[in-house]
Amino acid sequence: MNGDLESIVLTEEQIGQKVKEAAAWLDARFNGEYPLAISVLKGSVMFFCDLVRAMKTPVQIDFMTVSSYGSGSKTTGVPKIVMDLAASVEGRDVILVEDIVDSGNTLVRMRDLILGRGAKSFTVVALMDKPSRRVVDVKADYACYEIGDEFIVGYGLDYAQKYRTLPYIGILKREIYE
Ligand code: IMP
Ligand code: MG
């Protein structure tokens, strides 16, 4: 385990199992369709790549970069679109793949944007969910794992751009970010 972590939340094997279950849920929902799967960069990229490959349903993939943090561990509240989608979402079944739903601000921003552009449906799959931190009333349609008010890193999740490439997810020691 990386020395900056306090404990492991999900091992590589446990993540693999969660990914399979999420893929099966999506396959059941989108059987016979051709949805547009969107990765919210950068945090969801590892999860996204594993998820779309675990699905039997073919999907179109696209990417969007949204930034809600400076370099700290507290959200600034106003998510900014740093890089927009290449594809049109009009008339499409959109699957939004998020790393973690925290305050919910990013999700609301993405939902309003994508539905505002005329998507036919909007489904959110999140790797992690922190329901106790929610400030806006929004929910992922599918969340792989719920966690309390802890700051976690690894498997795409960062603190000041670090730890994203760890293959597992762990709780960051408070002394690192306080
Ligand atoms: P929200 O807009 O507050 O729901 O959170 C948006 C983003 O904050 C997430 O997509 C993550 O990129 C980031 N975030 C929230 N909690 C954590 C965490 O515990 N570790 C790493 N990133 C986090
Ligand atoms: Mg994110």
C-alpha cells in the first residue's frame, strides 16, 4: 500500500468485481441500443475504460473535462467545463460515467447541460458515492460503492493530481491534505 494512505477501501480485485456488476446493470438497461458513454475526465478514466470493455452492449465513447477543484481537497462549488464533448448528444441515450458524486454540483451541471442539448435519456453510473456530503438533490442511477466523509484516492481519483495511477482505492491520511 502507498505510504500516504491510511487504509484500503477497495482492492484491485474488488474493483474488478464492482465493474462487472455495473457493466451487467448497463447491459440489462441498454440491450439492443447504442448509447453514448461519456467519461468525465480525469477522475473517471480508469473506471470508464474498464467499464465499457466489460459491457456486452456496444457504446460510442466520448470525453469531457470538468474541473471543480483547485489543487485542494475542498470543492470550489462551480464546476467548469475545461474540454467539451466532440459528439452531439441530441436524441441519444447518454451514459455519464463519474468517478465520485460528492456535493453533487458537477452532476447537476452535467445533467442540465446534456439534457439541455436534447439527449433522449440520461443515466449516471458512479464508481463512488458520498451521500452524506450532498448539497444538491441529485443521485447516481447506479453507484458501485458508498463511502462516508473521507478523502479517497487511487484508480483515477487524485489529490492535487497525485495517486491517480494506483490500481486500488484508499483513504488518504489527513496529514497529507490538512
Ligand atoms: P462534486 O461536484 O462535489 O459532486 O464532486 C466532483 C468531483 O470532486 C468528483 O468528480 C471528484 O473528481 C472530486 N472529488 C470529490 N470527492 C473526492 C475524493 O474523496 N477524492 C478525490 N476526488 C474527489
Ligand atoms: Mg471528477
